Amino acid sequence: MKGRFLLSVILAITTLSCHEMLPVRVDPGHVFIGTMTPEYIVTQNENVIQLCIHFENIYEETLQAPALFKGPLTIAVASDTTYKKTLVITGDEISRGQYDPTTNTITADPDSTYTLHVVWNFIDDQGRDVRTLFSFTTDSACGRKIWTGSFIVGGSLQIIDRTDPIIFPYQRFSHYLTDKWVQPSYFCPNVSDAFDCY
């Protein structure tokens, strides 16, 4: 009788543990926040619009996963948005942050910050140079052409799978542009922004 009672207790415990529900895995959602700053950079080697993107892990745990960088992020001519570039971002654009390029893996500790340095050379998705849309003036004293370019920049960027994308509200970016770099001087002021995307 005592043996039967002990067997009943063991069976009851076994049955209970078989039907016990495991906790549901909840993937973090809103874990990254970010900012995007457009700049115009002209040097002896490049003439581009640069998007400086900073994002931070605000989740309380370390996140490690393949980098996704799923957009869209776009930049378009403000006066005619059919002239548009859809930006493709990869790990090559990471200039700060813990990233393994051999495995394309991001390891984001809590409060860690990443920087993406994305550049655009004014060629749109159709292969057109959008600078042809702007009226230019000739700066004969400096041997260069000057445009005033106005663009709309924004979109979204999902850093890793199963997380919410960072939303970058669309903003207008206007700036003097030039066809080439000249040595800045009193008569030839620099039209380039200072490179500070770190």
C-alpha cells in the first residue's frame, strides 16, 4: 500500500512537470535609437553628401546578431523627388562600434554607440547626376562652379532581425555645392562642412 502511494506521487509530479508551460521567449523590440546628420564634403579626393548616422543600444542586455541594415533610407532632390537615391548600407560603413566583418556580426553592449559613415556621389537610382538640375554660377576668381542644392533625406533602418527599425524623420538639407575643391582662402571660402563623423 505504501509502495502504491509513493508511485502515485511520483506519477503526479511527472505528469505536472510534463504539462508545465515554459516561459514564452520575447524578443526585444525598441532597442536602438539613432540620429542622422547630413553634411556636404568636398576635398581633393571626394565630392559627396555624407550621412552621419549614430545609433545606440538602449536595451539592458548585450545584443549579438548578424547586421541587417534593412532600409529604406533615401535622399532625393527637393524640387523633383523622382530624382532619388536609395542607399544600400553594409558593415563597411561602420566607423565606430563592435563589429566583426568576417561574420557580419554586431555585438552591441548596453549603452554602446555605433557610427555609420554613408556617402552619396549625387548619382540617383537611374544613373543620373542630379546636379544637372541646379542652376550654377561661375566663381571665376576661384575657377569653380557653385550650385545651391536642396535635398530631402530620411527613412528607416533596421539594425538586426526581430528589432524595431530606427525611424529618421524626413528633413530638408540645403547647401552650397561646387564642382571641385580649391584651396580655401579669403577670396575662395570653403563650402565644405568639417568632417566630424566619428
